Amino acid sequence: MPSSHVSSNSGHSSSGSLSGFPEEDLRSAGRNNPGYFPARLGQTLERGRYCIVRKLGWGQYSSVWLARDREEDRFVALKILTCEATKALSGGETEQRSDELALLQRIADAEPSHPGFRHNIAYYGSFAFAGPRGAHRCVVTEALGYSLDYIRKLTDDADRRVRPSIVKRVVKQVLRGLQYLHDVCGIIHTDIKHDNILFRPAAVAAVAAHALATDPSVAYDCGTEACPPVVPVESQALPLSAAPSVREDELEAVLADVGHSHWRHRHFQEVIQPAALRAPEVILGYAWDTPADIWSVGCIVTELLIGFWLFEASAQSGWGVEEDHLARMTEALDAPFDVGFLDKCAHKSKFFDADGSFAHFTQHDEPTWQIRRLLESFSLLQDAAEVDAAERFILRCLRLVPEERATAGELADDPWLA
């Protein structure tokens, strides 16, 4: 495979679940089932308008399906929320836990001419329907291809590093998308991770038709004698092209899934982000805003370059996992937390003494390496100048005080991404 190309073949899900089902828990009384809708291939929804033709994936709060929109004559993605996630959309000022539909509408309407608009998922609308376990909200969006996580796992070996040229292209597009969310829409994504950065196929109709013909949608084999009440369907992501590979300069990253996102002026909960990508202000109980997304970007860029998580915190005999995480931040950045900043944090006393020293943490047998050492030792960056530029970029993202981090727009124009 030429170095300027990446494979466009679709990936099949290999993740299992705690339920014994191969993917999401579809048992009617399953303790890991928050009310998934047991969709079937060929099933129609919304009075026959949408015909389900493929399962694209699933998550903790939804399953996502490729469907043919018979009214608009196009392929779309149907994100069918679980019953619990559907309930989270409603409620009063204190009970509502998600505003996904309003967030998507804001993204769709705010400023389509902005360069970051196209790096956010296109929203077409939503509808409600009744399932066997209760009410569901179905979100209709454009159909996208595989995620950034798929690119990380393209090689047959365990190497999870991504070529720097791809990292720079994708990250610049992600930052433009975040610039649009932050500056135009007033939205904090709060869930920036590999699975939520997807790629847009160049011609969705042709790609979907080719995928359905050459790699047909399948349900899991339940045997010929059993008659299960629910037949699980296999997740099969869409490729990016009908060709066996796509050129690197054709990759177009899109931010997806605002189900956990927040308005800058209104938060639905205060603990946000995947744990490994969580910003220090979130752990410390400091007012968080758009810089929290920038922290996640810095962590992801480092991981893509070196091939493993930047922060792998764990509870120790003398201190907990959150204090361990904070300590590893200071090691990676070779910088202590500013006492003036800590004094403004609600949870300072849980982790720090009055003078800014850690309350319980002493030292690690295996400390987190500083950013530069990690890049020099593990990345595919070609020379010292590239390491310098990448390190400067990452450190602009990973400032311990959130107000000191660069904005998405500033980072998108960073020389390293030029």
C-alpha cells in the first residue's frame, strides 16, 4: 500500500459486551440494556420513509444504522437512542441531561459558510417512535465512514502510531470543527476521542451501494433450530471509497456525536470527558469551558504520534487515581500546578496541601516521560526540527491553567500544521 494512501475497506466490530450478546445487550430484561431498540435489517421506520440496510455501530446510549431515505432518495444514518437516552433529552432545567437535538440544530443553522462547518456532522432532523421497551428518539444525519480509531489499527501488528502527515491533516480539520463549535455555536464538545472523529466518504451513495453489494450486511448466526426473540446484527462501518484505498489528501475528518456536549452558558453535568483525556480543571472542580476540548486534542495528538495513551493513571497504596492523574500531568509537562490557580479549585484540598504540594502522592516507580522524550523515543517524526514543532504544538494544548491554552482557531494556524 503506498505511503500516501490508507485502506478504505470497512471494518467489522469485534467488541463484545457484558451481556453475552456479541454487541449491545438486547435481552428484554438485560441488566446492561438501557432500552436499545432491536432493529432488523430491512425494517422501515417513520411510516416507511427509512429502510434500514446496515448496522454501522453502537455505543452506550444508542445504535447507529445506515438507511435508505425513500423521500429524499439518499442514504442517511439513523442514530436510535436508547429509552434512557431519550428520557435524558426531556425534563426541566435541573433534570435534563442532554440537549442533543438543539445542539445539532444550532450546528446546522449557525454559519454554514464557516470553514469549520463541514467538519461537523450534517443534521437532517429527528423523529420519535415506540419500541418494545418504551419511547425512542431517532436522530437523522449524514452517513459517515470509519473512525480515527480504525486508522490507528490498520497495521497487522500492534503498532498504533499514525503517520505524522495524517495526524497533522486530521488534527487541523478537527480544530476547524472545534473553532466553529466554540466561537460560532457556543458549544463545548467534551467528548473528543477517536471514536467520535469520523471520515466522510467522497460519494456516499456509490460507496454505500458498493459496500452492500461486495460486503453484504449480516446478522449473527443463531443456529437453524433456535427461534430467538431478537437477532443481533453485526456492526459494519462504511468504507471511504469503492476503491481499495484512498489518498491521504482525500481524508476529511468530521466531529460526530454531540450527545455529551454542553452549551458554554449551560452545563448538564460537571464530570465530563473520557477519563484518560480529562482536563485538570474538571478533576479539580474549576469552572471548565472550551479549553477542556483543547486539552483532549493535546492528549490525542500525542497518542497518535507515540502509539499509546499519554496518561495511564491508576490508584496506588497511598493515593487515588485522580491524584495519580494530576501527578502524571506535572511529570509529562515538567511543571507544577500554580498555587493561585489551585486556590480557585473546589477540590484542591482533596489532592493538594496549602503550599501546592500533593497531599498524598510522593513519587512514581515509573513516572510519565516528558513530552519531548516521548516524541524522540517513539514517534515517526523525521528530525529534531519536526520534534520541536510538534512539542511546541502539544504544549500549547496542554497548559495546566485552562486560560493559558491556545484556542482552536489559533492552533489550526500553528506552523506545525502548515
